Amino acid sequence: MNPWSDEAIVLGSRKSNESNRVVFLLTREHGRVAAAANGVRKTRSRIGARLEPMNHVEVLVKPGRTLAVIDEVKLVSVHHRLHSDLARMSQGMAMLEAVDRITPDHEPVPQIFDLLRRALETLDRQKSPLMLAAFYLKLLALEGSAPHLGSCVACGASQDLVGFDIIQGGTLCGSCRMGAAFSGQALDVLRMILGGNLRAALDLGESPAVHEAHQMVMNMMEAHLERRIRSLGVFDRHL
């Protein structure tokens, strides 16, 4: 394998030994990769601080014995508010966690890369109770798993949509609904996000409908991942 360079977003890392770490990157052209970052745990490391999660970087990667090795790192952008604001950090890490679980190794996913890059930039600029839910909905759409919001997934009725079924992947009418109700106001919020009104959705303040929509999307993503989202604390789950 020849050396290569690419844009990347740092997804995370794990300790390798006393001075090294294995860093997980989502790159634009090479997909999700794991690479050794030698010496980054030493205080004199030139690149350790550049490989913090959520950083947007350019990397030069060279072949190694078992893992590729990160040889050079240049910062493209650092999201300072994401590292200093606990709520934003938690949401940003939850974005990384979902992407890390969804993306396959070494398969380019430029649409997901761009979605994550834009989402982190927006989260750094703006607080919104719908930021994480909007990102997850867009990510589900790229995965081909966007919820069906235009009609009842059971019978096709377009009126009286009062429920939502995660397993069936969409709304239910009053006749077909089982379980908890889903309000029309919360449905409107989801439609705003997926229907081209994302900016207006992110400007919405706290409300019962926003909370309901947020919680439904969290449930959808965890069902898609088949696991709990570990990066979310109690506060974040109930924004």
C-alpha cells in the first residue's frame, strides 16, 4: 500500500501502549480507517492535540506492519465550542458514535463525511434542541432508512396520522395505531427537517412537540444501530 493523504474527521481513539494510540478516522476518499498514531501520548507530541475527536484534519498515512501509520496531521478546523461546552460536546460525540457504528471500513462514504462535517460546524455555531435529531434523521435518510411520514405505513391513509411505529418505519392512522400516540405537531417537526426546512427547524425553541420529535428520532436511531447511544447522558436524552 502506498502512502496517501486525505481529509478526515477524528471519530475517536483507544490506547495502544504507553506512548501510542489507535485513531479512528472518517476520511473523504478512503472511508473509515484505523491508523496508529505513534508517540501521541507523550507530552512533546506534535500531533496529539490535533487528533482530538471532532477535529477536521488533513492526514498523511503510510503503510505499517499491522496498521497504517499517521505520519502527518494538519488542522483544517477546530470546533472550540464543542470542546468547551458540555452539552455541545455530548451531542457532537453522539454524532461521531452513530457514524462510527454505521460506516464500513475502507469504503468511501463522501455524503456521510460531508453531512458530519456540516453538522459539527453548525453545532459549533448554534445551539438547538433539534440539532442531534436533525443530524440523525439526515443520516438515516442517507442509509435508506428515512421514516415514512406522508401516510399510514399500515393501510396507506393520508389523514388522521396519530401514531408512529419504529419497526414499520413510519406513521400510523387512528385506525391502525397501536401503542403511544404521536402528535401532529411533532410530525410537522420531522417533516420540516426532511422536507427542506432544516434551518427553520433548528431555530425552533423548546416545546412539547420538539421534545417529542427529538425523543422519537433517538428511538429510531437506537433501533437502527441495535444498541443504546452511549455518548448521550440523561440530560441529552430528554432535551
